[in-house]
Amino acid sequence: MVCAVFSKLQNFLKTHKNNMTKKAKCIFEGNKENDTDLKTVYTELFITEGDMKDVNHEHEILKIDDAFMNKKTPDKPIKCNDIFTELRKNNEEKIVLTKGVAGIGKTVSVHKFILDWAEENTNQDIDCVFLLPFREINMIKDREVSLHEFLLKFYPELKNLEKSKLYKECKLAFILDGLDESRLPFNFKSETLDTVEERSSVD
């Protein structure tokens, strides 16, 4: 029985990687007929650690470049695939926030991170990656859901999986994409949910 459950989990993870590869390998320009292979157009973002208070928030790359040139302290560049590297040293939950002006390539970087993981090129210590776009999260903002129900909205294939195996034995990464599109109130409460079945509001 244990082998059967393990095999089911392994099959799910393999299928999930294939599905995530399909989702991430192309970017869509305008509509889904105009899809472009991500690898042919991807340019590494200049990601730095810390808060970029000096960056000009106008949507012009030259002004951003100027802001970086005029900074007094040196920036520590981080490759997209290495974004969790420094945080892996202690075995606890890790939270990373990337920010920058709209259209600079944050979502494309997210897709590259997922594609490299799904194709087993990097970050293989992460067992499963879930991409959760705020544009779609907005559609369920007025309901109370459990974590498992929430993920089922995006990944219905989780329905047939042994929940305890996935949530207790796997290292999971949740990528919340498009914070600027969120319509959630973000009234955070000091509420702790102890199981994946406990319900709460999405915010």
C-alpha cells in the first residue's frame, strides 16, 4: 500500500512537471495565437538583494539604468534561478518578493524559473512548484477555502492524490504572480491554520 501511494505521488510529480513545462515554455504576445518560445527571447533580469528605493518608478528602462548608476552602495546581483540559494542554509519557510516597474519582465522571469525547474535543470531540491496568478485568485476572493481547495481551483489533478504525502513529505514552492493585479483587501489576521483542510478567506 505504501509503495502504491508513493508511486501515485511520483506519477503526479512527473505529470505536474510536464504540465508546468507546457505552461511556461511559451509567452503570449497579444493573444494565444501569437505565442513565442520563451528561451528564444528570455533576457536575464538584473535582480538585486534588498529594497530598491532609488529606482525611478516611471516605465523607462534608461531611467532605471540611471538610478542604478547613481546608487551609492554596490548592488549584489542574483540570478533568477539562484533566488532561493542564500535562504536554503536553514531549513525553514522562505519568502522572496521581487518588485520592479510594470513590464520589466518579472512574470517572464517567473516562467523561466518554472521552466528550468520543470525541465530538471535547476532547483531540484524543490519537489513541486505551483504558479498562482492574482488575476485568477481574484475570481475566488469572496469565498472561504482550505489550502487544498484553493490549489484544486488551479490544479484539479490534485484531487486524486494522497494529500498527506504531498503536503507533509514534499518541498513545495508557491509562486504568487502579479501582485499589482490583486483585488484582495489584505487585511491580515493573526490566524494560524494547522491543516490543509482548514478554511479561511483567501486574503
